[in-house]
Amino acid sequence: MTTQRDMIAGKMIRKIAGRILTTKREIIIITKIKILGENDVSDSNQTINLNEGNGKCRLKLSAASFIASKPHESLETIFDFIHERVVENMPGYAAWLLLGNSAWQPGTRIVKYLGLWGGFKSRGIEVPQGSHSIVHTMERDGKLKFFGGIRLSDLLDGTILEAFLAERCSYVAIVPIDLDMEEALLIGWSGKISEDLMLFEYVAEGNGLLMAKIGEFDDLDRGVVAVGKRQVLDDLLSNFDNS
């Protein structure tokens, strides 16, 4: 990202090897990923607006949106691409799935018993398996909100995408392994970008990236936006051949 706004058309090739009768064939699917970069998201831009609420971001943050050319498989393709970039360019980083309640829950025995993960499972949302999970409970006037994080062993796990899509109050964080994510849970979040400035700032100050969904289910511009310091975004996209 060398200017205020740069457009990069990238190509990612997914290879699927299969066998029909005795003949091996290789199917190559080429999906273009459009990457739109914003050097300073505090300025008016097409990608993300962190200042549309009552708060104002105190950091200079950059953003990059990732939108695939095939909307029906866009997020799977984008997660594949980001996973490859993190593995290649960001050693010492971990991926976390952050899930929470956007609304206050009644403080009943069943709600307390189910907690965050049980609540998701009761709604048919499969909770991804990770190497580590943490939960924080907020209580106010007898009502509860749960916030949780799962450190992911594999960003390509299909249940991650399912949970990320199903829950509005969700983010994916790419952060240094030693960043205290329990602190992120104490901050909490609503799932609405303009209301979650403190979470974006915490992740960015820790040299991480926070990723949110953009676009609706049938939106042609449906994808993911990653927000953080410009240098961290540059690290993510370094050595990327966009020819």
C-alpha cells in the first residue's frame, strides 16, 4: 500500500486432485481476490469507517478488504488465502476466533449452565475445536453477556467459517502468540465495527490484525476486512505475487 488507496488484483489457484476410473485428473480453479487497501481508516473511505459512531479512533490504523470474484465461495477462498499468507509471512502469530453475545441474556439457570459454547451448540452452531479456549462473563442488572476466544489450530477448519458466518458478534484475530487475549474478552464487543473501537485498538497496539465480515449473504462485495497497523498489513501481504 503505497498510496492512500491501492487496488491489487490477486489470483489464487486452488488445486483439487481426484481420480475418475483409472485416469487421474487435476482440476484447477482460478479465483481472483480483489484487495482494496486504505492507509488511514480515520479518513472517509470505501472500505471501513471506524468513526461513524460516538467514538473516534485514537490510532492511525490501516485496512485491507478481501473480496473474491465468486461470492458463493468467497469467504472460504479468502480464508485459504489469508491462512497461506500468515503461515508464510507471520511466524510467531496465532489465529483466534472471537465469539460473543450482542444482546444481554437472561440470568437464568439454563443460560448459566449452557454458557457461551453450550448456547451456540443449542442453536445448531458447531463450535470449532482449538488448542486453547477462554470465556469471560459480564453481568449487569441480573443479565449476562458471554465473550469467548478459541485459539485455532487450523484457520481452514470448516466449522470456523460456519461459526464466523452464523454469529454477527464475531471476529477473527491474527495476533502475536504472547498477546493476552483474555484482556480482549474483558473489553468485549458488539459485532458492529463502529462500536468496537477499543477492541480494534487493543489488537492493533499488540501488532495484530482484527478481521470482520463485510457485505450480506447475497452481496457481490461480500468478504473480509482486516484492520491494524500498516506495517502488519504489509507483512501479511509481503512476497505476494499478484501477477
